[in-house]
Amino acid sequence: MSSIRSAEETYRKWSSPILLELKEREHQLAPSDREALHNILLERRLINSGNPHGSDRRRSEPGT
């Protein structure tokens, strides 16, 4: 495994719980911080945003 891939996995392993903890406390954040957190959670797919526009484009196989 490349060092970049390893670092990325370590980052995700450590940051996901931290982001989910922030989600629980988002009522304490400033509006701009809340919006930034929401955008990160959507990007990381840590919250379910639904998919109203068809199948998920990130899936490797269509129709799964």
C-alpha cells in the first residue's frame, strides 16, 4: 500500500468519529461552521441525504 493511501485511510479512521461527534453538537456551532460541517458530512457520505436524481454515480456497478 502506498504511503499516501495509508495516510488517507488513517485520516478517515480518525476523522469520521470526530465529524460525527461534531454533528451531535452542531447546535453549538456558528451558522457558517454548521454549514461547513454539513457539506463535509455530505461529501464523506456520513449522513444519508437520499438520492432523488437516479442511481448513485459513485457505485462501481450500475444497478446495484
